[in-house]
Amino acid sequence: MATPADYVKLHFIVFLWGFTAILGLLISIPSVEMVFYRTLLAAFGMGVVIVWTNGVFIVSSSDFIKLLLIGLIVSFHWLMFFGSGRVSNASVSLVGFATNSLWAALLEPVMNRTRIKKFELVLGLVVITGLYVIFSFDFQYKLGLILGIAAGFSAALFSVLNAKMVRRINAYTITFYEMTGAFLGTAIFLPVYQMTLAENETLNLIPNEMDWLFLAILAWVCTVYAFSTAVKLMKRLSVFFIQLTLNLEPVYGILMALVIFGDKEKMGWNFYIGTLIIIGAVAFYPALKRRFDKSAFMQ
């Protein structure tokens, strides 16, 4: 049973994930190399937390493989999301990522063998409408849109899978092995990236001093803490609601950018209207869930 504190925690970690957009602008190395270090530091940091809290590393061999594979999905998600922004722009990647709540509304019932809830599909479409209003949408960036949608799909997929894993495995253990899998996935991708997409076919694997600071914040605060907390919340909140709330990430990110970078980040009327649409969808979800779940129970 979810408590008010659970909703506060969820919005706080979404706020932290919104901050990753700011950190991404502050870190000088390219996005793929950034994901490489983010996952490496996150796996190390989560391992330290497990040792410090006398947690457990031991999982069955089948769960070990499953967690590493989910980690590969996490790596794919981050690479697709940042890649979408690089080949198009932030607006296209965020609109593509906004499909995550819609994907969750489809994937969660299918994988849990339950009925698809129509109101969740409608709310997912409402959120996409809100983000469409916020961001300029240019269809000339077809590749960027495809990568953004892939990022949204993969985010929903690993969330649904984690909701099943957290029922029997500690959230810290899940996070450790998934960050390890994400690191391995990114490391495997590096040679392909170097030969195909890297500028001058050269990797930039030497962060400067400030990069290390921002990478540490990105890995240990915005990933280790936020990711493990999100996994814990999956015990009490539906995957769809978590994915729906995640659509506030770009809103929080832009608000922080406005504070940090000043007047150049000011938005037009469309931003505020879109924000109201998104907040409305998130705010009305608990009430709609109670109403429709009660109706289904009475039937």
C-alpha cells in the first residue's frame, strides 16, 4: 500500500533525474563515454553501499543472468536517449521518451497477464500531448524520433521487469548487478561506437577534474540512490504510475536550467500549458485508479 511519503520520494528522484540533464551539459566528454563512466561508478558505488549495509550479493545463477540482461536494457536506454539528442535535438528525444508511459500501459498488463486499463492508455496519450505542446516537434528528425521512442520503450521494459524482480530480490542487489550489466553493455558498445559514430574515430576517455565531480554526482546520487529507490517503490506503486510521473523529468530539468543558466532558458506560453497538462495527468492518476479499480472490484 502506497503512502504519501512514497509519492514524495518518487517526485524527488524524478527531480534528481531531471538534474541529469543539467549535469549532461556540464560534463565535457561525449555522451557515450559519459554513460560508460556513469555505469562504472554506479556499479562501484552500489557495491560499497551493499558492503556498508551488510547486504547480500548472492543471487541464483538464473537471476544473475536476468539482472545482467536487464542491465543491458538500461545501457541501451541511456545510449538511445542521449543518442537521440545528438542526432536531432532535445525536444525530439524528450517527445520520443514520453512514450514510456504508453509503453508501460501496454507492457505491464501483457507481462503480468492482466487486463489493459483503458484509462492508463488515455493518460499516457494525454502526457504525450503535454510534451508535444511544450517542445517544438520537427518531423525531419526521423532517426532522432525513432531513437527517442526506443529510449521510452526500453525505460518501460526494464521498469516492468524490475517490478517482478524486486518481489524477491533486494533493491540494492538488483541495482548493483544491473549497473554492472549496463557498464558491460556500454563497454562492449564502445569499439562499435569508435568505428562508426565517434568524432574522428577517437574515444574521449579522459575526463577533467570537474567532469569527475559531476560524474560522481551523476553516478552516486542520480543513479545509485535514485535508481535503487525507484526499484523499492515498485513494490508499492504501479510501473505505469512511475513511468507517468517520470514525464515530469523534462519539466523539472528545464526549471532547473532556468535557475542555473538564466534568461536564455525562459520558455514561452506553450511550456506552461504543457506543464499543466502533464501535472494534471499525474495528479489525477491516483483518483482515477481508485475509481476504476473499485468499479472493477464491484463487478
